[in-house]
Amino acid sequence: MKRIQVVTLGCSKNRVDSEHLMRVLQERGYELVPEDTDLASGSVDEVVINTCGFIQDAKEESIGTILEAVEAKKAGLVSKVSVFGCLSQRYRSELPGEIPEVDEWNGVLTFDTLGRVLTTPKHYAYLKIAEGCDRSCSYCAIPLIRGPHVSVPIERLVDEATLLAAQGVRELIVIAQDTTYYGLDLYGKRRLADLLERLSAIEGIEWIRLHYSYPAGFPEDVLRVMAENPKICPYIDIPLQHSADKVLLMMRRGVDGRQTRDLVEKMRRTVPGVVLRTTLIVGHPGEGEAEFADLLDFVRECRFERLGAFTYSEEEGTYGAIHYRDDIPAEVKQERYDRLMELQSVISLEYNRSRIGTRERVLVDSFTDGILVARSRNESPEVDGEILIKPSGSRPEALVGQFLDVTVTGADEYDLIAEI
């Protein structure tokens, strides 16, 4: 039995692809080796690397990981190196000549199987509801890599989620390149709200969380379902990218600043207590001081509970790379990024401190260094802060994957402290 290691880089969508691949490999008789196993240990025969090619930093990480595996092969530690995923898809004509030691290059792979080997803790899983994207955002290469939007049929998603629940999954994190577009290609209309209702009816599923939504054409029936269905977490990950009309137009986002602000206000009004996570880009072509000032005002007004940011990087083949000049100096981009994140750190700290004294239901993710690490409906795994709890009683490790009621007793800008 050959021992194979699957290494996943990039986003949670890549993670799902790897999990399906791992089930296929198991069925073919491979023994799966944990991803964090050191190749120098001699306990890995073959390596498969699922790459990311979204932005420059991700591409560099992917190339570095491939080169490390190649060095292990040269040293006789592994016998085969295979590569697939976004970077391999995007540069499949160039990479084999650049790194000939790789045995097998594949592009984006999809698998006709419901079964998966979970790489998350067993109580939560990502559910990818579509592949590709029909948007034409100026900065994004995903449509070039992944192709057009293709929804997975509702019945198949319900079957997959039912299998996950039978494995012990209690939280589903719904993902796609654009979850709000779901269903248009299959059913002629957006069906995300219907899908959420169907998933919530599955026995064993307690929380459903929505990631990677898009502001243009946001399906408002999703907000109604979120407000009325207790299994749908009042949490929306919605990358808004900017607020200034000029920048949004050049980004080809399909909304202007007023529509963006109105959507945030509608979410707050329709879903009381909703937690909004967004992503913003600073330094996009067309962003002058006035546009950046508008962005800071937007963040002050909307007070996002969670916010991440990137500095603009020109990606070859995109609309922005073809039609715009990336003429904002790197030091200006960095300075704007720092100012934005300094503002957000104040907002995050105020939000977390407002929760001190509240009683919250949490799901325990791990027991690490004598502390239970948990999340409430307001936190998504891997991207948000955590709730840290000093355990009481014996065998605290048995609480992993369980729901607890806790009282929040302390906070910083990232994490909360709580007591059972």
C-alpha cells in the first residue's frame, strides 16, 4: 500500500477539492498520510499538491511548496510529485518546462463523488455549492482559471450534507466563488434561500453559515430565511471590495457606493444582530486620496464586525491588467492598508468588548494547551477570532465538537474569554 500525502494551499474551496480527491485515493488503495508530516521522515511515498494561483503571494507559496517536494524527490525521500489546482491550471503550458522534476501536472480537478475525507475537525465541514464564476471583476483571475459558474443540483447537495451529518458534522459552511448566484444556471432563478431551507431540515445539522456572497443582485429572500430560521447563522461573508463610485466602476462590480451602503443597511435592518465579514482592496487603479477617504468613512459608518484587506496586485490576463495602469506606488498602497486596518482594529475591539457579560452558545473546536477553543454563531473557523474557555471538570477533551453555554468575561480585538 503506497503512502500518499495531499497538501492543500489556498482557500476553503480548494480544501473541498482535496477532500474529494482523498476519498478517491483511499478507494484506489492508497494510505493517506497527514498533511503536516515532514517529508524527511521517510513515511511518504507520493506527494500531491493542490495549488493556489489567485494573487502573487499565493503563487509564490505554491511554487515554494512544489520545489520543496521536488527536493525531497531528488533526495530519494519520495518517489512521485503530482500537482493540480489553480496555479497548475493557469500556467499549465509553462510550468512543466520550468519544473520538469514534477511527474504529473493537472489543472483544476473535480470529482464525481459525494464521499469525502474531512480535513477539518469532524464537527464542521465546507459545502461547495458551485464551481467557477460568471462575474468580470477587473482584478480577479478566477473566471480565467475556473471557468463559468456551474451550480451543483440541490438534491446532490442535500445528499452530500446528509452524509456529512451522518459522520458527525454539526456545522455546514456554504461556499462557492459566488454563493448568491446559486441556481441561476440550473433553475433560471437564484435558489440559495431554497437550498438553505433544505439543508436546515437535515437531522444533525445545527448551524449553517454563508460565505463568499456578492453584492450585485443579492437575493433578499436569503435575509428573510436568515432572520426566521434559527439554524441559519446570522453571519454573512460578503466581499464588498470598495465604496467609492469611481473605484467600483473601474472594478466592474455592478454596484455603486450608494447601493453598497443601502445593502449593508438592509442586512442590518432585516437580520437583527447580523455579523458582517467583508474584504476590501486598497490601491486599485482609480483610487485617489478622495476615494480612499470615502472608503475609511464607509468603514466608520458600517462598523463591520470582521474585515480583511488586500493591496491591489496586477494579475496578468485580467481586465485590470489589460486596460489599466497599476500606477499607485507600493508604499502608498501599504500606507493606506495600515490606516484601514488600524481603524478596523478599533472597531473590532469595541465590538468584542460589547459582548462582555453576554451569554452565548458556542461550539468547541479544540482543546489546546489546557484551553477549550470555541466559536459562537458570530465566528467562522480559520478566518475569525476565537472564544477561549478555561475548562472545568475532568476530560475536557471530550467537549470538542460539543455545544456549550458560556458567559463572555473578557475581550481583545481578536478573541474573547469566557466561562462555562
